[in-house]
Amino acid sequence: QKKKLKRMRLAKGIPNLETVPVGHSDASAREKNLQFAINGTCSHIHCRTYAILDEPASSSLGIIDEEHFLVMAEVIDAHVHSSYWDATKKQFRPMRDDVPPYLTFFGAQTFGYVRNR
């Protein structure tokens, strides 16, 4: 029952997320293909997906719970908005004080944000 609910939850996409072509920051350059990024994000990763798992091979491992998927993929290309890329140091970070912070995941259900000093 939980497996069916998980699949149904994503069947029509995620509400309020607008897709844009990979490498673009707005929907004006929208393409009709399967590659997409989320509007408003400061970076995009283009991946080749090999598998999306929603339950482990052995349920006793407890790797995947009913709220998550395990995605097996290879990064093919990446794009970062110029306001977030320090080319001299090759670092992903906001470059100016007026650039909005970005959300990051620290692990163990802990999130934070990164801003320019």
C-alpha cells in the first residue's frame, strides 16, 4: 500500500515546481524534451539515470523508506548561474551580498543555507 501511494504522489509531478531547460534560468527557452531543471534554482545537474529504486532488494536493510527514492545516475554536465560561481577558486558560492542564499543539505535531516558573508 505504501509503495503505491509513493508512486501516485509523483505521478503528476510536484505541485508549484516549474520546469525550465537545463542550463537556463527561466521558462522562456522551454524545450519539448525529457531534460529539465527547476525554475528558480541556481544550478542544474544533467544526469543519465540508470535506475530509480523505491524499495531495497532486501527489506531488512532499511536503505529506502516510504518517503524516499534511491537514484542511480551519472553526472553528464552541470550548469551554475554566474552569480554563484567563483571561477578563480572554482567554488560554488554566492558572489555578491545581493545574491540570495541557497539551500544545502548537511545530512542526517539537517538543512542550512549559504550566503555571501
